[in-house]
Amino acid sequence: MIKLFPFFAVVFFPSFVLQTPTATEIIKTSEERMRGKTLQGNMLIKTIRPTYTREMEMKLWAKGDDYSLVQVLSPAKEKGITYLKRKKEVWNWIPSLERTIKLPPSMMAQSWMGTDFTNDDLVKESSITNDYDQTIVGNDNVLGRECWKLQLIPKPNAAVVWGKVLIWIDKKDYLQLKTQSYDEDGELVNTMISSEIKMMGGRLMPTQMEMTPADKPGNKTIITYKSLTFDQPISDDFFSTQNMKALK
């Protein structure tokens, strides 16, 4: 479970108050700033296996926590495949079958199109702030940046993929630099490292994310953002099953 758009600025406190924000404040600030009010962009996904490498280009749109839409642009065989999150519903449009499928919660943990990311990573069916209890469990250094290390434990009855999540968030710019996801037995499933920090869409952010599964040596998936635009108005109606089929 992962968030596919991390970045941020400094949280300001009165100069006479030297206090650490709570884990919930850290994560909420990070999530809000990495999404903006809306988000549009293009990204390249490279899936690396011991015997082959595969690339896909995708277009994405997002609005707050409730709406996201992702469309495959290439390769030609998968072109037009679209995923939609609309509040608590997740849909998949497959042009070759001319079929729209509603994904059940049980499919959120499954691999997305053969990558090391899950369906939940792609469309964010679960919410870090709403579905997990968060605590600060330490401090660490990632990519030369001082970070808070935070632990996320699912709330009772929350429909989530992971049994535990650890997130490292940069203290200066609130960048999410590292994430580790664990199953219900406490076994590490995967690790994501975010890097290539630069300005994009007017925001400082990691523009590359590398996901590595714990039990599959030689496997990894790399997402690279090619362009991002923030806070351009998008109607709620854009995120509809009808529009999934109409996108070009």
C-alpha cells in the first residue's frame, strides 16, 4: 500500500514553540501536500524481472481521497485499459473485451498488471489517515535526509491490504522517502524507496519510486513521473464509469 505521489514544504510553528507534530499530523500534512486539491500527470512504469523488462506509460487524474482514474497509454496491447476509484468503489474497463468490471475488496491485494504494485497501491482504495492508527516509533536517515519513522496499524474492521506499514517521512520537506509493508503475520512483503527529488508541477517531490518484493530476488518495479500538474479544476463527473470508456 502504497501512495503513488509524494512531496512537501515546511510546517511552520511559532518560533517560541519547539514541538514535534503528532504522527497523524505528519502523515496528513504529507498526504495533503502530495496530492494537492487535484492532480494530473503522466508516468512510466518499468517492471523488471530476471529474464525480461517491460514498460508501460500511463495517464492519471486524482481529486482528493475519493476520486482517481488511471489509463494505460502504451504498449498497444494494453492501451485504453482504465482503472477508476469513485469513493469506495473500484472499477476496471478493458477495451478489448468491451467490459467494465467492479473489483471486490479481495482483489485489492493482487498484483496490478503483473507489476510489484497492488491494485490498492494504484487507486488508493484504503486511506492511511482514516484506516490506520499512526505512531512515531523512531528517527532515521534516508537518502541523507533526517526522517520520522512512523508505524501504521489497521483500525479494527478496516478493509485494508496490510497488517502493518512503516513509513519514513522527511522532517524538512515532508517527503515520503521509504515505505515497508507487512502482512498479517508480521512478515515483510515489500519495500518502496522514493528518490530523484526535484521540482515538478511547482512542488519539490521524489519523481521516482522503486518497489522491491521481499521474497522475489531480481524483481522490482520502478515508477517515474514524467509530468504532473496540480490544482486544476476537475469535475466529480469526470470520474465515472461512462468516462472510462470515452477517454482518448
